[in-house]
Amino acid sequence: MEAELVTADALRWDPGRTFDAILLDAPCSATGTFRRHPEVLYRARPSIVAETSALQARLIARAASWLKPGGVLVYSVCSLEPPEGEKVTATSGLRVDKPEPAEMPGFAAPSPEGWVRIVPGVLEAEGGLDGFFTARLVRGN
């Protein structure tokens, strides 16, 4: 299978078909990168978080419309802010599909709700990780 590279505005682009799976690495406030970029904490005001979570909700809705019934949308952001993670996915209209432990590395256990949040500094001895949020979302039939 070959990937097709498309450069377009996701809120306006029409793929003309549906997909089994989509990865949405959405724009965000980037608060999970503060370990490497401490200035992000100064910039990430409540208005920025609100603005990005509203954009994320629109992007999730748009991407969900491209999913086949039963299709999977993997949503991720490098934000630690619940409005950009848990809250935006909870209002997406898609079902969270909790990963099995064998699907995840040992340091990334899913929450009881099924999403995964990594905090900065995990694997510090290996150089550390940025913080991020991810959830596997499934479109109903």
C-alpha cells in the first residue's frame, strides 16, 4: 500500500472517499513540550487553550466524517491541557477504544476511560519524553 501525500486545509479539503483509519496530530498549545521549551507555559493562556480546543473539535468532526463505519481515528496532541485532550475527545461523538496493555509500552498505561497521557520527563534516563495525549476513537456503524 502506498501513502498519498496531500497538502491542504483539513477544514476545506474533500478526499472524495472514506477511510478505515486516520491519524489526526492536531495543532495545540504545546504545553507538553515545556521540558524543552519552557516559554510555552508563558504563552499557553486560557484563551489560547480555548481557541485550540475549538479548532481541534472542528478537525475531529471533519476527520470523523471521512471515516468508514467502524473506522478508527487516532487523535494526538502534545498538550497537557484537559480541554485539548479528554474534553475534546469526550464531545467528539466517537467512542474511545481502550488499547490493550500489550499494545502499549510499559510506561504508557491507558486511563480507565481509555485515553493515554504521557507527562514530560518519562524515560528521563534515556533523554526524556515530551508530554502528550492520545486516544483511539471509533466511528459507530
